[in-house]
Amino acid sequence: MLDDSKDYVTRVMAAPQDIPAAAWNALLPPGSPPFVRHEYLAALHASGSATPSTGWTPRFLTLWRGHQLAAACPLYIKDHSYGEYVFDWAWAHAYEQHGLAYYPKALVAVPFTPVPGPRLLAIDTAARQALVRALLRWARKEKVSSLHLLFTEEEDVAACGAEGLMLRHTVQFHWENAAYADFDAFLASLSHDKRKKIRQERRKVTDAGVTFRWARGADIAAADWDFFYRCYQRTYREHGNSPYLTREFFRQVARDPPDAWLLFVAEREGRPIATSLIALGGDAAFGRYWGALERVDCLHFEACYYQPLAWCIEHGVARFEGGAQGEHKMARALMPVKTTSAHWLAHPAFADAVERFLEREGQGIAGYLEHLQERSPFRHEKG
């Protein structure tokens, strides 16, 4: 392993606000999702959403050359595994069964956000590699049980693999815009059964007297944000949970950067009854949150898939990412995509056991992806 500790000054920050926003954002590749922007991360902490009291203790790792920020990553000490979406509960249980502490662990991720994107921000490949080595030195020094980098992109995967971190694959479902002229042209690309099902689902919502409107960025009224948050809270509480994100978080991200948000509002008889919130970044849209105060058959599909897909087609957005899990999304033409995380465990015996597990799991994921591709909803292979 190369020792590049003399090439950079390593600084661990207790909050993203301690890092200059312009320097952080300058490390982002063009077209990055909004979730890795400094403004988004700072809002998570300033709003009380991701804090030590909620189990997210920030330790943002940065590498400096003089006054230049050369590399950085959102690093957290975690005492639980909630809000991550790459599940390691079995690993934690195995540690507990052997009388070992799995928590605290270290996590490089965007809290509550299962969206692939850059995690190791760097001015070049060498700085990214140095950042991985600095993370490993820090993890050993802090004596955490493990280090996990979630929903990474290709450059991060390469850097982690070069340092011997174990790779784990999961599946998400994304939609690609094949330059469709309109929503009907998109439907025409699907098999007869899938096309018929979508039309039936949309008709149920229309027949129930529900209409939709949308607003983006600064055009989203404060009253609409308030209504959205009521719906968001209700969705979590219906599942017996408290919402991860506070109303103040959405108040802050609505201001900076404002164009990153697209809100759909469902109305019936002049009253709002449901919303879905979409994030925008680069050439992609990201399904994030939804909620409803009234039950209407198929309203979820309309608010979370058909309205956003129609908007993407109309506005030339190339990709819609549907978030974590959800094989049912294939019926709405969101196709399976492999996502990757990287892992290091301090305990040699457990590291060996996890490596063997990941090899078996990886074979299963490969077979699962192949099986899903055979169930494509499209009439023919897209060219």
C-alpha cells in the first residue's frame, strides 16, 4: 500500500458546515444528483434530521493540498443501521451472537437516500485513491467494527476494489426515456398486457375525479410544501414509524437549490388529497417521497410513476430512478439496474465469512437480474 499521507493534510470535520460549500461542490462530477451537494447535506444536519441524537454522528473526511480541498466524503459514525437501505442486520446479529460489538460502525453515505451517485469526491483518481486509504487509516485508528460505502458509482467502486474492500450488489429499478414523443408513444413500446394494465390504472384515478398539477422550484407554494409534509408524515405513521426528515429540512432545501424539486399535487373537488416529490439533477429525475390523505385505487401508481414519467417525456429528461427495492416497478417499465456498495470489516474471521457470503449473494443477484430481464415489459428489445 502506498503511503501518501505526506501528500495531503487529512482533516475530519464535525459538520458539513465546517467545509466551504464552494470547495465541496467543485469536487462534484457534472450532472451529479442534488443529494451530494453541500446544501443538501448541510440541511440534513441544520434541520435536526441527521444528528448524533438520531444516530448519525458526522465525521466528514477531507484531504487538503495547501488551501485546496483535494478530496472529501460524507462520513458518519452509526450506532444503528436505520435509514441506509443496504441491509446489514444479519451481520450485526452475527457479531452479537459471538459477543462482539458491531456498533459503532462507519458509513460513507447520504443519510436516508438510496440514490446511486458519487461518494468519494476528488479532484482526480490519485486523490480518490488517497481518500480510500485515509478512510481505512481513520477506521483502524477509531477502532470501529467496519466501514461501509453505499450506493457508489463506478469510480468509487474501482478505488475501493483497489484497496481490497469487498463489493456488494443490490438491485434498483430505473426507467429510460427512449426519446418518446409523448406518453402514448411510451405505452406503444410496451407489451399489450402491460399497456392495457397501465391504461386501466390511470382510468381508475381519472374516473375517481382526481386531477393533477405540478410545480417546480420557486413556483412551489409554501402551502403546497406544508401539505406535502402532512402527507409525508402520514405515510410514515401509517407504517408505525416517525418520519426521518423534519419540516425544517424541506424548508431549507426548497430554497437552495430550488430547481432540484418537482412537486405533483393530486386534487379532487378542488381539494388536495395526495402529493409526490421528485428530485431533479443532471439528466435524471429521482422519485423520493409520496403521501395521501384519501384512498383512491391506483393513486400511488399515478402520482409516483405515470405523472413523473409523462413529465420526463415532455421535458426531455433521460432517466427516472424509482428508489430502493420494488419489483412491482417493472410493470411500469422501470427496469432492473445493479447498484454497488463497498465494505471493510476489522475482524479478520468475520471479514472472511462476509466475503464468502457476498460471493454467494452476488451469484444470486446475477441470476435474479437475468430472470428479471426475461420478464421485460417491452414489446421488443430497445435499440
